[in-house]
Amino acid sequence: MGLKIHTTEIKVRYAETDNMGIVYYANYLVWFEVGRTEYLLAEGMDYRDVEREGLFMAVVEAHGVYKAPARYGETVVVHTWPSDIKNSSMKFHYKITRKDNGKLLCEGYTSHVLIDKELRPHKIPENLKKLLT
């Protein structure tokens, strides 16, 4: 099976910019989360479904490299895909581009461990593993 990449469009809001009119760097992590959540929805699973099973996708690492600024009013596209699906961990990759010209603005990844309510690692359920691979 080929790599599944989901795209999500986001219009930059004024509140996401700093006083230079440029998107504040931490908002890219928020956009990573939007991409991840929308990826799961597109594959047929709401993140709430994971939580209903008493499980949580804890972020254990986040990395981003900023290539060019995004500004208020622009539309960006978050490209999201999973990789490195293991027993209880996974990684999501992201590329954020400007919609009008495809320019790469940011790329990065987040690493996750599936945990239970007691914060212990938990095996990824087969239904979740299937939609990630």
C-alpha cells in the first residue's frame, strides 16, 4: 500500500501572528495537531474514539524547521502522514506550504506513545494500526 498523505487547508488568523505580522512559531505545532486530527478523521477515526477506549496519543517529541514566513490572511496547506508505526509508538510528519504558490514554509514531525490513563504505554489497537499503515 502506498503512502497516504492528507492535506488540510488553514486560513491564517490575525491572532496567530506576532507584532511583525508573521505567524508565531508555536502556531505551527498547533497546525501539526490540526493535520494529525484531520488525518485520523479522513481515515475514519475521530480522536475521541481513541480516548473512549481509555487511550491517549501522548506527544513525546516535536520538531519543526521553519523555511519561510506565513502571514495573516494567507491560506496554508498542512500535509500530514504517519510513519514508524511500532508496538505502542508512532510518528507523524508534516509539511506546511503556502496554498497559492506551494512554497515550503515549515516541515517537521511529532513522535507519540499510546498510553493508558495510568500513563503506561499501551499496544496500538489493530483498528488504529490498520488506518495508520
